Amino acid sequence: MSVTVTDNNTTSELAALLDKQRVATASDAALRKDATDAFRAVGLPAAKAEEYRFTPVTRILEKQFTLSQPTPAGQVSRVKDFTIAGLEADTLVFINGVFSPADSSIQDTTALTILPLQEALATHTALVLKHLGQYADTAADAFTAWNTAAWTNGLFVHVPDNKVVERPIILYHLHDASEGQVITATRNLIVVGKNAEVTILEKYDSTGASPSFSNQVTEAVVAENAGLNLYSIQHDAGQRYQVGTIRIQQANYSRVNTFTFTLNGKLVRNNLQLVLDGEGIESHMYGLYLLTGDTLADNHTVVDHRKPNSFSNELYKGVMDGTSRGVFNGKIYVRPQAQKTNAFQANRNILLSPTAIVNTKPQLEIWADDVKCSHGCTSGQLDEEAVFYLRSRGIDKLSAQAMMLYAFTGEVLTNVKNPVVKEYLDNLISQRLHKNF
Amino acid sequence: MSKDNQVLEELTSKEYEHGWTTDIETDSAPKGLNEDIIRFISAKKNEPAWLLEWRMKAYQQWTKMKEPTWANVKFPEINYQDVIYYSAPKQKVTPKNLEDVDPELIKTFEKLGISLTEQKRLTGIAVDAVIDSVSVATTFKETLGELGIIFCSFSEAVQKHPDLVKKYMGSVVPVNDNYFSALNSAVFTDGSFCYIPKGVRCPMELSTYFRINAANTGQFERTLIVADEGSYVSYLEGCTAPQRDENQLHAAVVEIYAMKDATVKYSTVQNWYPGNKEGKGGIYNFVTKRGLCYGDSSKISWTQVETGSAITWKYPSCILRGDNSMGEFYSVAVTNNYQQADTGTKMIHIGKNTKSRIVSKGISAGHSQNSYRGQVHIMKRAEGARNFSQCDSLLMGDQCGAHTFPYIDVENNTARIEHEATTSKIGEDQIFYCLQRGIDEESAVALIVNGYAKEVLNQLPMEFAVEAQKLLALTLEGSVG
């Protein structure tokens, strides 16, 4: 589980860069300094590090990027091309990691706080510093440390107690690499008060031919009896590499639903960590990855049951075509006090081409006895008999395949609650299935 | 709850049955490991030069390797210089037949329930008995010899069948495969060798019984089974050790080589001394077991019942090279008190239409930690490969842990892989169901545990199944936390 320390130059080069960039007067300078030290100690994952066994992020950073090169401002004139039409929401747009007020619209500011994180750090300093960097573990992962030391901006949401927010909050992360390589580090902090509820959606898109790398971290604290729905739609074109970490801290009787849709990109690594630090918690994690070309999607999830009587359920499904690779690692920890835990996990994969690969590692670590835990994972191809059945009824082969794959993905999609988002995803997926598979 | 705990206490506190020692004079090497010791062992065994060279190479490689740390077990660092690498019971003459064998040794094995006198045996099992570093007797050699089956101690095979040994030794588990296999290759002292010729179905179970007796010694044996085309053999392995306060090291290597249409079934009931209730003493069991399904349609089946050892580090694996070959792994691993087990299997699918099946049942009680670690790897060429894995864990008591680390790597789209794992304790409703039908709590638990492990126990040859069931009962009955 420990990430092997590399003695490569990239780590020290980047650490030196982080030291140089740090603004000594910033109110979170101490946090950033500690994170830089942690980054130096952990080091970028070595080639055979267990946690990055199939995901050669370090090598890519070394080969494809010049770390000291500044990121261009980015010009995305057609922001509308990437937005979800018809969705009533508060919107924040980040272009190459920089907040773009002109493209953003925040209406609901009376009952709750929605701000770019930099602004929040200036205006709500105490509240931000109370939570920032307190959950995502800089000592365990180099990318989390890097982000904590170098983040430029992101979302800050504070939902006060008893406030149920109807309008979702959407973040569009656009990467424009048409004027050279892009490296971004965005950071989100979500604080949900008691009995409150909020839905947040992040969407990733990109343009430009140069490589772009993003390292984003989201920390969320969900108080007693509160609810959080967190969506992530990763739909990047081109030479797009990203490592993302979401860390959610849950208190008693809170409810969390996370959705991760990976539809495109060169390399996508998602770390999703749920800490169930309370009783009566309910958590659902859904994931869907539809991969073509040489995309690599790596989902590492952790559910940490720390108190009794909680429930967690995880469903990740994937379809791999071309020379793509799907990696899944799902850890379930049940700590000694977490009696009466119910934890379930399933990972199902379909390989469409002879050159696609799946590497999956479901992992249960259980120290309490009165629990019900299970995991299951499968890998296979489409049932030939079913395809034959459809074809014998006059449906051509590709449509038959698309139909079956659509049904396969439906199990994840059906859990999406917002109708506009659901329809948008439904269209996106069925277009993909008909076009690419 | 308190009553349950009492039942648990009573039943899990049963003493280790084979903890006694035999007072035999031994001939042993001084403590420590260096080239001289290896030369000493080689000279003791009167080995040909090529084997000594092989050992030396292995030693050289071992000195460059590092002890693996990835397993989910914790133990103080082993001082490899504090182990006696060779210890043999002193015998006045080299025994030509059973009458010459030291009666004290025969008695030792009789006490363990292993009779070395053929006439007295009712069951048709041929035994190779190994105490500390050497094999003392092999039974039914002649009966087997008539069929062309070679079954003897490893040392004897080196003398009598050097070609076979030279050809197959290290072909399945290379010297530098891992830290412990390299160590074993350098200092192995004895073990069993078995060759089944073409088309022969071995008429009886072949068995090796390992006993560690002397203090401070390590046991490093090597077993090599070669099954020629179309042959069949069922092989059993049993082991026990006396109760001692210090930890003893056991690092064995088992290699199975199956040619076209051959079937090998390998069963183990591992009952090394697990240490006392406080976790003091016990055997460190670091074993490399691997089978190669070299020929088409060959089959290797591993069955293991792991109840002993302070620490178990063992992954009996199958390399499915031949087309249509098949690998199986059935395991019941029981840990109690402070035992730690990290065990599982590897199924490497290389050939077309290869099949594998994994059934692993872990039971943890007391303060023990029980891990399943396995890999199913479907290589690019393995068209139509099929795997089914099931690993279940049963927890008894709130101080123990159960862990599963399955790795599933698929590189061929026609492969079908299923994996499932569950962790739970014995349900109160199940117990209640039995109680209301007049079955007392203790028997109910025994019933449920036995049912839980049945799928694996069914794979064992009958004599072993009985022993295994007894062992299970001894370690666990009544453990509802």
C-alpha cells in the first residue's frame, strides 16, 4: 500500500518549483509548505509502485511535459459547446485552472456560499482553513501533496444547516492546449451543514493538440443527516492526462452518491475515498467507463467504515475497445468498531477487442466480525447467443451490439436522479455506442 | 454472548496435539549459512558436482535478493545466520530395508499415526517420511517399481536418476523466482521425488510426511513430481512439529510438471506447530508451490487445509501452458490465536481454452489475521479461457481480521472471468434455526463450519478428509463471537 519512493529527478525538480512558486504571505502558506515537504518525502510513484501499477503517470510527466514551462492562459471562445443545455444551475467555469467570471453565473448567494476558492480564502479565511487540507492525505499520495502545495483555484461551497439546495452547482473545467502544454491544479472544498443537501457536477473537456495534465483534489465534509450528490463527467479529447482525488468525510446518518463517467481522455486516474466516520451512513458509488482508442482509465476507490451500522454500495462498469485499458481497484476497510456494517462492491467489464485489457483488484480488509461484505467482479465479451437472437430478427450486428451495451450501461445510468443530467448522459452514451462500437 | 465466548474459549484453547519431541541423537551442521555450509550439505549427501554448482549459484543469487515485504504478515526479522541448515537423526548403518531403521524413528512416526511397516497399513498409501533434513524411509517402493513409478527421497533420486532430476529441477520454480525459493535451492536437504511414466495410473496415494524435530533447525525440502503423458497421480503431504518457544523456519519448494493428458492432484494438510496462545513460538511456513501444465489437456489440482504455522506465506499456483489444460485450487485456511496467514493462488492462463477454478475458504478466530491473495492472469493468446473464483471468509470473534487481495488481469476479450468474495460471521439466525431443532450450540457451529468448508474437504482423499475434519473441529468448534 505504501507508494515506493523514487529517487528520480522529477520529484526534486517539481518540489523545488513548488518552493519557488509559494507566496510567503498567503494565508495558507504553512499548509502549502508542509504539503511540499510531504511531496518530497512521498515522491512521484515509481514504475512498479503498487498503487500505480498500470498507470505510468510519472513516466508521462517526465516524457511529455516540461514542468517549469508556464501554462498559457487559454482561449475557449465556445464555452457553450461544452455545457449541458437546459440545465438550471449555478455555473463556474475554469479555463486552464483559472476562474473565468465572464462565463460563470452564480445566482443563489443569499442562502449559501458559492465562491471561487481563492476568493473564499480571502473572505471566509477561518472557515476555509478549518477544513482545507484536513482530509485529503498528503502523506499517502504524491499528487494530493502536489495539489495542496500548488492549487490555483477551484470551488468553495458552504451549505448552511437545514438548507436543501435545489439548483445543482456545475463546474466546467476546460483545458485549452492549443498554445502549448497545460498543467493545472484545481482544488474544491465542499462543506455541507447538518440536514442540508446539495448536488455538484464537474465536467471536464479539452481542446488543442498539445498535452495537458490536471491534478485536481476535492475535499467534502458532509455533516449529520446531510446529503451530497457528486457527479464527474470526464469527456476530454486529445492528449489529456489527469489525476483526480475526491475525499469525502461523512458524519452520522449522512448520505452520499458519487457518479464517475469516464468517456474520453488519454489517461484518467480517479481516486475516490469515502470515510464513513459515523453511524447509519449510506453511501453509493457508481462508475462507468466507456473506453476506445488507447485510453487508460484507472479507478481507485476506498470505502473506510470506521463506525457501526453503516451501508456502502459500489457499482463500476466498463466497456473497453481498441487498445484501451480499464483498471479498477476497490478497497473496503471495515475497522474493528464498525460492527453491523454492510458493504457491497461490484465491478463488471466487457472487452470488445482482442487488444483491450482489464486489470481489476477488488480488495476487502475486515477487522470486525458482525458484518456482511461482498465483492464480485467479472470480465467477458457480449453474449454471442443474444447478439444472434437480435440479428435473426433483422437487427444489424452493430445495432445489436449497441443495444446490448446500452442495456449494460443502463444499470449505472438509472441511478442518476437529475432528469436533465440523466438525459444528457443518456444521449452522450448512446451516441458513443452507435458511433464507436 | 458470554456463553458463546465461553464455548469459544473452551474449544479454541485445545492444546496442539503433536507438540512432543523425540529424543534422537542428531548429526547436524553448525548454525549459520555460508558457502562452507552448502559444501557441507552437498558432501553429506554425496552429491555430484553439478548439483553443488547449482546450489552455489542459487546462494549467490540469494545473497543479492531482499526478503519480500508485500505480504500482509508481521514478524520480527529473521536472522538467517541463527538457523541450523542441516540436521539428521544419527543412524548406525544406512538402512537397506525397514528392519534397519532406528526403532525410535519408527515409533516417532507411529505416534503421529504414520506406520512405516507396510504390512500394518490398511490404507493403500505409500509414504516417504522426512524428519528434519533427511528422508528416513519410503514405503511400497517395490510395488510401485513394478509399474515403473519412481517414488523415493530426493537424495536417492539425485543418486539413482540424475538425468531426470537435472532435467526437471528448477524448470517450474526457477532458482531466482523469489527469496525463499532461492534460499531453498541453496540449502535444500531432502524431500520427495516422483516420476509417473507414460500412461500409468498410480494405484495408490503417494504421500510425504514432514516432521521437524530438532531445535533451532530449519526445514528446507524440495518435492518434484513429474507426470508423463497420460498418467495420473494423487499426492498427499502432511506435516507437524514439536512445541518450542522459538520460531522455526520452513521454506520448501514443490514443483509439479504435467505433460500431455496427465493429471496430478496434490493435497496438503498443514499442521505445523502454530505457536502458543500468546503467539509465542511456531513455524514460519514460507513455501513456494507451483505446477506447470506443460502439455495439452493436462490438469493440476491443489487442495490445501491450512491449520498450523505461526505465519503462512504460500501460493500454490498453476501455469496453464498447454491448450485445454486445467488448474484448480481448493483451500481452507484456519487461523486462531495470533496466527497469520497470507495464502492464495496464481492461475496464469497461456494456452487456449484453459480453465481454472479457485475456491478459498478462510476462517479466522482469536487475534489472527487471515488473507487471501491471488492472481488470475489471462494472457493475450489464451483464447476462450475461463476462470471462476470464490473466496469466502468467516470471522469468529471481534479481534481477528479477514482480508482479500485478488488480482484479475485480462488481456483477451474471449475470456470469461468471474470472481466473488464474501465476508461474514456465522449468522445468529442459522444458529437459532439449529437450536430450535434441538441441536446444541456447539454442534450447530461445527455443522455450519463443516458445511462451509465442505466444498474443499470433498476434494481430499478419504483418509485425509477425516483428519482434516478433526483438525477443523479441534481448532474452531463453537466459536460464535
